Amino acid sequence: MPQPNSMLVEIEKLIRKNVVLYFANRPDGEKTLEKVEAFAQKQLDFFIDGMMKQSPDLMKMWRKGHPFLAKAAINKETLAFEIQVVEKEPGKW
């Protein structure tokens, strides 16, 4: 199994932290998987966009869009969030 990209691991941590901060004081009804994933995807797009601005190689490689999705899981009992960054098509980039 390939070693996870350390940059993606760091991005996952940042997104998880931001998700927790954003949803912490919101009503339970707003803490849906769809809303969490949408927020996490916006965060991922923001971080990837920043990486692309710093790297002409990434900009060229991902000019039609980056290959990542933010997937979320919510523990129904504790309402804890888990975020994972996955490739849309594994091994394609």
C-alpha cells in the first residue's frame, strides 16, 4: 500500500480542525454529512488552490482541476467528525 502523501495528511488535519471549529456551536440538525463534506471540500479546494499558486508544475498538472475529494464521516453518538482526502480516480495523478 502506498505511503500517504505527507502534505495531504497535513491538509486533512487542517480541514478537520476547521470543520470542528465551524460546526462546533451549530445545532445538531446542521451537522449533516452533506454539509460537512461540502464545507470540507471548499476547504480542500482552498488549500489546493494555494499550493497550485506556489507551484507552476502543479498548476500545469491540475489545470483542469485537482484529483482530490474530501470525504467525511460523523460519529452519530459523539458527533465527532472524521475527514479523509481521497483521489477521485486513484493512481491517475
